[in-house]
Amino acid sequence: MSEVLDTLSVVADSLTAVAPVVAPIEAAAEEAGFMVSASSLATSLDTLWVLLGAMLVFIMQAGFALVESGFARTKNTANILTKNLLDFAVGSILFWAIGFGVMFGATSTGFFGTLDFFGMGGWTGDIPDVAFLVFQTMFSATAATIVSGAVAERTKFHAYLIYSVCIFGFIYPISGCWGWNGDGWLAAKGFHDFAGSAIVHSLGGWLALAGAAIVGPRIGKYRKGKAHAIPGHNLTMATLGVFLLWFGWFGFNPCSSLGISGEGAAELVSNVFMTTNIAAAAGAVSALLFAWARYGMPSLSLSLNGALAGLVGITAGCDVVSAWGALAIGIICGVTMIIAVSFFDNILKIDDPVGAISVHGVCGTLGTILTGVFAVEGGVLYGGGFAMFGVQLLGAAAYMAWGLGTGFALFYAIDKVMGMRVNKRIEEEGLDIYEHGETAYN
């Protein structure tokens, strides 16, 4: 053993002796481009991580398209698919041109950033500006997509284009600045929304509520004051869509870490993967069991929305709650979603073909608030008092007020100027042939 130690000591002395000679050679090689520094390698790894996340979030657009068209009727399928395509295409251009600067640009008020057309100078993180822009573009497309599902099957296509432009260009970026811009007024108060339960989902859900209220229910939805189900045409499509959304959420939440190379990053990301999956599973199971107990049947459509409710609910606190906290959030959101669907359907009489208001608006708000309850550091149940809970409640209320306020103003103005709704004949025969001149099924 002593001989081995002596040998190791000689090797260590030799390495120490050559270090002054090797260091300049390494520096020269790095300068010439033959070597990659540790910091450069970390930046490359983090950038790759974020761009892979962007790809996964992009797949969610396919999920939304399948869910919305599956829950709608055959005669409106092409209309819904067209809107989902345009959501991403229009959103990509507008967020690059206007939204990114408004959301992440310098702000002196904490309410909105600098209106810097096609500018990307507001981001000061470790990954390149363009990578962060691409990732955030995928998020921006989600808010408008949520709205399109709630007003499906009776809304004029050109009215849809106008409200999408307003959401992408101003409504979403302004409120996004509050919580995700480092100088935003909610961020300054310690508001925590890791991947967008409030900033993306609840905002989209409350905008959807305003749109569905203004455009009115579909023909045949209410007879003699009672709600009647209008079944979608393809639950297979809807199921596949939910699985794609579930899959894409593994980019939506974990990749919001914006890196995987730093100290503790791998552990954080792994925890986010776990909490995201557990909440989704709990939402699906709790919704199925609650629907079974309440309606006497284990409903597939409600179970699908239960999984989405769990995903929406966990998105705010996926990085700060434990697996048990994620389980609780998923169960609460899965059950609450069904109650909310019944409330909007039967009490408020707001027709939402896909349940977007309940899944995104209600569960996005609920998940944001529950983060202040289940966060392992600062949560009410972990001895943190009500400081974090109060900030989460304030943030959730702010996004609800902004979504409803801007939504009612926007949709009311569109309705008065050009009308939101197609005429009775078009609605009865289908938007596909009248709005687009083609049908999804021939």
C-alpha cells in the first residue's frame, strides 16, 4: 500500500510541475478554436435543452388541434384545424415582431416592456436571445389556441384572425411581463409561476370565457332553458390529442428551467418531470372516479380533460412542490374541472365545446393559488405562513381580471364592428364549406 501511495504522490508532483507549461497551450488551443471551455460547453448544452423543449411545446399544437376537432362536429373540422395552424403561424410572426419586446424588454413601470419592433435585446440570460425567443414563441401560441376551442363551431374566421392578432401582439405579452420579466411588478413581489399556470393558461381560459359569452351558445345547446350535450365526432382524435399534449408538457414544464448544466439543475428538472406526470395522472383518475360517482358512468371525455386539468394546475409550482403535493393538486384540479364544466354549462349557460374555460381558466387559477399551499419552501402546509399564498392569490386575481377585462372589451368591439358569429344557415350546415370551401371528410 505504501508503494502505491508513493507512486500516486510522484504522479501528482509531475502533474503539478507540468501545469504551468500546459495552461498556456490550452489557452492558445482554445483561442484557435481547437478546444471548448467548460462555460461554452455549458451554454451549448443549455441552449440545446431549451430548443428541444421548444420542439416538444410545438408538438402541443398538434395536440390542441386533435382535441378541439375531436370534441367538435364533423362539419366544422377543417375550420378548427385551420385556426390551429394559423394560431402558430400568425403568433410566430407577431411575437417576434412585437410581443417579445413588450414582454421581456426594459420596463420602468413593471407593467410592459419597450415596444421594440423585431428587437431581442431585453433578454439577459445565459442562452442566446434567439433560443429564448423561439422557446417563448411556443408558449405564446397556446393562449390563443385555448380561446379558439371555446368559441368553436359558430365564430367567423376573420373575427378569429383579429382577436388572435390582439392576443399575440399585446394582451399576452403585456401581462406576461408582469410575472416573467425580471422587473415585472408581480415578479418583484415574489410571484411564482414556473411555466405558466396563470400567465399562459388562466389568461387563455378567461379570454375564452369572454369570447364564448359574447358569441353565445351553439344552436341546439339549450332547449327550454336546459343544457343538452352536443357530442364531438371523434373521441379517438381527442384521446390522441391529449396524449400529445401530455407528451409536449414534458417540454413545457421541465425545459422552463432554461438550462440543465448548472449545479442542482439535473435534480430540479427530474423533480419537475415527476410532479408534472403525477399531477396529470391524478387529474385523469380523479376526474374519472368523480364523474363515475356523479353521473353513473366512467366518462372518457371528462377523464381526458381531467388529465389536462392536472397538467394545467401543476404548471405553476411543478418546481417547488413534492410528489405528494403534485398528487393533491392533480386530484383537486380533476374534480374541480368537472364541477366547473357543470357550472358554466347549467348555471351561467356559457357554451364551451371543449371545456377550455374550466380546464385552463379555472384550473390555471387554482393551480397558481395552490402553489402557495403546497410549495415545500414557503407554502402554507410547510410552515411558510400566508406570505407566499397571498402573493399567489394576488397574481391569480390579476391575470383573471386582465383576461376577463381585455377579453370582454375585445370581443364586444369585434362583435359590434363586424359580428362574431356566422349566420344560422352556415352554423347549421357547417363552417367548413362556407368559410373555407372544403371539408375535412369527403
